[in-house]
Amino acid sequence: MSEPESGPPAPALQSFEDYPLTRIEYITALTHFYRGERSRADAWRARLDPTTNWAVVTTGGMLSFAFSSPEHSHVMLLLANLLVTVFLGFEARRFRYFDVWRSRVRMLEENFFIPIIRRNLISPRSDWRERVAADLDHPKFKITFLHAVALRLRYNYLWIYTVLLIAWLAKVHLHPTPAATPREAFLRLGIGPFGGWSMLAMVGTFYVGAIVLSVWSIRQRGGLDEVRGMEPQYQQWKS
């Protein structure tokens, strides 16, 4: 009795990597990736506003309390500076996370969408895909905490500190009674063991440091500079 003839061998199962990625599939995948990264960036950007609001509300509350009675000490306005600095630290940390997603969105816009819009399919940076893929594998902050503090200080908090400084000087001059001479106002600066010159030195050092940090942030490339050109933090991406 003859054995039945065997049919053709079954085709071997192919893995996902064995199938070529078509042009349409590649564009569709990157488009959805862009939408996801943009959503993350928007979510973290929205988280920056509450800390600024907390700082503004705290400043307003401290101003109202300090000027509501001549007996209230001007030290309340110095404590307001401390609280606002805490909020600045919170916001700088959130800004670093926001910048991770912002920088990815910017890389896609510059190297994928701009060439498509121009119908000139040459990306400004030839290795941008490898860098984005490496960043997805091992995410990395693109700016330091100090740089994030400097950026948020320059954009928002320097103005809050300025209001507090003007209010502090006005409080010292006006309460408990309007000072007749600058010397009289100066004598009111002392707090406990700290005399007038010590208080002026500490407050002056704080504000000079804030101004220097703000100016330094202008000289650094980073943050929200995508409105001024190409992604400035490219050297911070993993190769």
C-alpha cells in the first residue's frame, strides 16, 4: 500500500520585524506618536500654572495682612519671599518634566513635519530618529534644575519678587507711622539680633542673586526657545 503524498510544507511563521514598514504605516505611526507626546507636554504645561497661582495668592494674602494694621511686622513680607521661593522650586521641578515632552515634540516638528510641509524630505538633523529612540528607551532631562529655576524666575517670579520688595519698603516707611527721615525708616529694618545693615545686606543679596540668575538664563540656550529657532538642547540628547 503506497503512502499518501505529502503536500507542500507549511510556511514558517514570520515575526513582526520580517514585514517591511510601508511609507503610510511609518507616517501614521509618527503622527500618533506626535499626538501622544503633544498631549503629555500639554498636561505638564498645565501643571505649571497652579504653582504660579499659589505664589500670587500667597503674595496677595501676605500684602493684605501686612498692610491691614500698623502693628503687623514687615517681616511677614520677607516670609512671603520664602514661601514664593518654595513654590518656585516646585514649578522648576515640574518644568523639567514638561521640557522632556516638549523637546520630543519639537524634534518631531523640526525633523519630520517641516520637511513634509516643504516637500523637501531632508531632515535638518540626520540622526534625530536614533536620538528620539534612545530618549524613549532612557528618558533624560534636557535642562538642569538650576536652569529651570532661572527660566521660571525670569518669566514669572522675578515680577512677584519685585512687588514684594516694593511692598516691603513701603511697609517700613509707612508703619507704624510715616517715617519723617530715611534714618527713621532704616532703624525700623532691624529684626531681633539682626540690625538694619544686616537686613539690607541679606535682602540685597537675595535680589541681586535673583537678577543674576535671570540674566544668566537669557545667555543659556534652552527652555521655550523653540519660538526662536531649532531645538537648542540637541547636545543634551542621547546619541
